[in-house]
Amino acid sequence: MALALLILRLVVGLTMVAHGTQKLFGWFGGHGLKGTGGFLEQLGFVPGRRNALFAGLAEFTGGLLLALGLVTPLAAMLIVSVMFVAVATVHVKHGYFNHNQGYEYNLTIVAAAVSLAMIGAGPVSLDAALGIRDAGAVWGLAALVAGLLGGAVQLAGRKFPPQQKA
């Protein structure tokens, strides 16, 4: 069980770290803050660069915390928040399947992060080494709800230019 939790944390966590570095630094084929910021402005997240920074930091930090197994519910909350915004703004209109740019991938990441918050990071984690015992159904559900609320706040702050009349 310890090895399984470690593998799951490392794969999901480091995947999120990589996505964060795409936004923050343009690594792994990403567009960096400038390119990601331009895209986010098209989605109504103004100023785009600042929102790209926040999204990148949420992915990077949430992923790093998850990979390390440190304050796992906080990691899950950050991941849920950024994935919820991505689903609501980009993926839901494409349906479920990832090959059509749907939300399948995002939902899988959220399920893994919330499940880890419920189960706990396992014995091979910083949570275990530091004696942090913040796992269980309540912690997982709290991470889910807080992540959804955080994402909803981001979505509520979107600004679109006024429609021009033709």
C-alpha cells in the first residue's frame, strides 16, 4: 500500500508540477506567463498575466505538495480549484473524452487528488515524517468543497469586453 500511494502521488503530483512550469516558465512546450496570460484574457481572466501566474502557482504548488505528501488536503484543494476552472472555461463544452479536449483528464486528476486527501499520503511522505494526520473523508470533502469554492471565485471575477453591435 505504501508503494502504491507513493507512485500515485508522484505521478499525479509531478504531472501537475510540469503543467505549472508550462505556465510559469514556458517549459515542456508551454507558453509561459505571457502566452498563457494572452489565452486567459480571451477567457475573461483579466489581467491575463497575473491569472496565469496564479494558475501556474496553484498547479506547481499543489503538485509539489502532493508529490512530497505534505499537507495533502491543501494540495488537493489547489488542484481541484485549478482543474475546476479549466473544466468550466475550456473543457466541458467538448464533452467527456480527452481526445476531443473534454474534461476526462481533469476529472481523473481531481479524483486522484481528493482520494489521496481521504486516504492520506501514506507512510512514505512528509506528512508521515512530520506526524501530520490530516486525512479522512472529512479532509477530502473539505478539500473538494474549498477547491470548488476557490474556482468559483475565480470564475465569478471574469471580465468580458462589452459586445460590439454589428
